[in-house]
Amino acid sequence: MPSDVFYSLPELRGSPWYAYLHAVYGAATITFPVDLAHLAYFHARLLPASIRHSIPVACTDGGGPEPCDPGGYRYGDIKPGAYPLHEGDLWRSFRAVNRRIDRTLQTVMTRGLPSHARVEVTHTCCDPPSKDGRGRSQGLWMYLNPGSGIWFDLGNTFVSNRQGWVDVRRQTGCKGDFHDAIACFRRTGLDSIQMPHIYERGTKLYEILNLQDTHYQEDGCFDPLQSSGKYWKGYDASIPCVCRREGYGWRSPLNCNG
């Protein structure tokens, strides 16, 4: 399991992980120490063969004879990524348990991340449209995934740990259905909402909604105007991200390859 710690660039250069981290982040942006245990998302196509074949995969997530059992893998276990940027990407669990009942056990997750923090995310096209019929989306939905190499600035954020965003509605006074609430959150000055306890496809995921980007989605990229200054790349999140369209429609990935 990837758990090495590197304390200098020469040390990292002597490892097969150098080529991978350079491809994901750019070697010039890497600060030390680098602890691989902090990575939860792995780009399979970028992994050297010696590393890829040495990573134990806990379960198949439905891609083989047995699907992943949420109670059958633990903190640190690696499985196929849910909604991956590219087929075959891997995801490492960063929860002590992964069952639906784990909400009260994950106190660090429940606290969420502070406003204006930059966090690594993934996103693939396409999110549901808004109900106003004007060709817009509700926002840009993402998953927290340390290791993706794609950073998002949370801006003014709210951490919601309640179904139906009861806690956000209470604080903002927003009412109405799902679509009305999102539009209202945006009007109150929120830039993003964090949802640490979303259960999808047998996996507990940490979802983040970029409220400000409502462009009609044809691919996985963000809108450069609506998300100006929001997306970054580099190990230290210091370089503005430019997304390059990779395909159209369903599963087209967010990236910083432009």
C-alpha cells in the first residue's frame, strides 16, 4: 500500500513515485516532506507498472464477481474509484468505517474544511440542469479527492451534515425545493457547500458543490468566467488551472491539462 515518506527531491528522484508525482503535480511545485499516505486518488494511467501491480485492491466495486461491501473495507483500503476521471483510477478510503451509520463516528469529516481553503477534487460531466429552462446547471458537483492534482478554492463555504440541507436552510432562511434552495444559497453569498457524508454506489463520499458555476455542461470543464480564480494545480496549489476539453458528455473529466 502506498505509504512512503520522502524528505527531499533527490530522495524522491530515486523512487518510481517521482515520475508519477511529476506527472500529477509538476516536480517544481513539490514541497517536502511528501507523505504518500495523504493521497486518496490515484491516476491509474500515470502509475508506473511496478507500482500499479503492487497496489492491493480490496474489492471490485461491481466490476468483477463481487461488488464492494461497505462494511468489508476499512481505512486505507484501496478500491476502484467511484465516478473516476478515467477508467481504472483507484481510490483509497479515508474513513474509519464506510457504512451508512458512520456519520456520528467521523468527527473530523463532520467539521469539514474552512472557508477559502483549497482542496483537491474530481468531477465528471454532466450535472443535472436547473429547472428554469435556460440551459444552466444547478452548479458544479465535485468529490473531495486528495491526490487528484486539481484544486478548488472553497470561497465562502457551508458544511452541511443534514439530509435535505436542513442546517443550511435554517441558517440562510432559504426555502423551496432542491432547485430553489440552491439558487437561494447562491444569492446569500455562499460560494460552495460541503457534504461530508454522501452515500453512493456502496461508498461514503465527500461531495462539494461549486454554487457559482452554473454554465450548461457539455464536458467536464469549469466555466473560466464563472469559476475565475477557483481552480488551481501544482502540489502547492499555486498555478492557475486551465481545463482542456476531453471528450463530450457523460464522464468527460475535469482536468488542468490546458
